[in-house]
Amino acid sequence: MQDKITVVIDYINEVKTRCTFDAAAKALGITPQALKKQLGVARPEISWFVSPTSGEPMRYTDDEKHPELYRTSRIITSANVLKRNLEL
């Protein structure tokens, strides 16, 4: 499972686009809570995972957010996008 999570992390860092926890978790076949636990401590490369309501990473300081987090208003909200682009 960690390999698949790493693939998703690498992808969203490459495309520099926020992604909801729900979309990522559904694409991986786990719960959002399980994904949060697997991601571990707050750090810039995982700050792309955001709340579907606020579009913000949850409980992150400005120093923990990726410097390009707001470069686009686009947010991946569909697991199908990840499944299609990553062949999950």
C-alpha cells in the first residue's frame, strides 16, 4: 500500500495540484483516516492533500505548506482522475 501512496504523492507533486483526501483515499481503496495516518507528519510534499470543504491542508503551518500550493485554484476531487492518470 505504501508504494501506491508514494505514487500518488509523487504525482500530485509533479502536477503541483491539490487533491482532496477523499479522492486520494478512494483511488487507493482505503479510508481518508487511514490515508492521513499513512502520510505521517505534516510536511510540504504532502500538504497537497486538502479538505474538500476548505481546499486547505488540515492543521498545517505556513512553513509546512508547499511554496506552490496555491499556484492554481484547481483541486482534484475525483478518484477517477487519479485512477486514470496513475493506472491504480
